[in-house]
Amino acid sequence: MNNLYYLFTLFTICVSAQTDLTTTIQSKILDEDRYLSVHLPRSYNDSISKNYTLIITLDVENLYYFTVANSEIYYDPDPDFQVIPETIIVGIKQNYNYKNSENLIRGKDASYSTKTGLINKNAIQFKDFIYNELLPFLKINYRINDFSAIIGHSLTATFVSNLLLEDNDRIKAFIAISPNLPEELTTKINTYNYKNSKIYYNSTGSFDLPDHKTTTQRFNSNFNCEQLIYKYDFFQNENHTSLI
């Protein structure tokens, strides 16, 4: 009953507080339209001079509504109770190719070498879309401040981890839930010459996928990069999905 009450309360908070929109961006890099879910915080239309933190979520169907719900719960107008500021959340819909609903595009967007962990040509294009088309589009259309974060799970968490190896500060925080972090990617993240301070979070759990659990634990044990602000969580009794 307590869990049911919590879920009902969570749903009520989200419905009463959020403004959710769906929009489309035309991508020349990907040569197709991409559909976005956009959450605007409760004060957005009243505080017209205020700019907001941005969180980009990949895996919209899995991550977007969890992220929206938590952003509403963790923001409180009273500074004594405020965990995070009000936040604009943008989800990139990835699960289907919109010309053919049978063709999953998540795998193409975030594809990487399972041997090295490094992203391949298709994922590099998706990365370029995020940095060179999506972020400028969002800056023009929404009041976004200078702090942006991106969150991914599993396949897209490995993709998010690769984004650390970018020489820009347009995204400052990288949240990777159950990434797969083979040794070459681990080494590159540890030894990369970061020009700007970045925040990196990753997590795994006792019942996570074996490769993801093993490589993420190894990454944490070997992490020694003073240029990154780093946080790691190991969740007991959680599986690959429940880690979200």
C-alpha cells in the first residue's frame, strides 16, 4: 500500500507541475527528422527572464518520465529543501526509425565496439547531431543556462561515457547507468587531457548484466583521473532495469 501511495503521489506531482511538449528537429547530419519530448518546469512561463539547467535523456521510453518525476520532487522553492534547481528536460526518442516502425535506431545511435568500448561511425554522427544541431536548437528555442547534463542507460550509457572524450564544455555532467566500460575506453577516460572540468557518474548493481557489472566495477577500482568530478554507486539487489 505504501508503494502504491508513493506511485500515485509521484504521478500527481508530475501531472500537476509539468508542461510536456513534443517537437521535431530536422537533422542534416542524420538525414532525418528526430522527435523530442520536452519538459518545462513549473515557473517557465511566469519567470520569463530566468534561464534553466538542461538535462538531455537518451532512451526516452525508459528514462524520460523517471527523470521528469525526480526533477519535480527534488526541486523545492524553499532553498532549505531544494536538492536541484528547476530543470528543462529534453528526451531524444530513439527506439524506432520513424520511416519504419520495425527498425530500431537506438542500436545505431549508440553503437560501439564491444572490444574497445569506443563508438563507431554511426554513433559519431549521433554525437555530432547532439553537439552541433540539438544543443544550438535548444538554445534558440528554450531559455537554457550554461549547465547541461546528459543521461543514458546500458547501451546509451556507454555512449554517454564516450562523450567525456570531447574538447568542449557544452555538456558538463555525464550520467551513465549500467555502462559497459572495456579497458581501452577506461584507459582513455582516465588519461584524457580534459580542458574543462566535467562531472561523471556511473552505477551498477549486484544483478546487473555480467559484462556491465564487471567492467564498471573495474573502472571504479582503477579510476585515478583528478580532472573529473566522479561518483560511483553499487546498488545491492538491483538488476539491469531496476538500476534506473
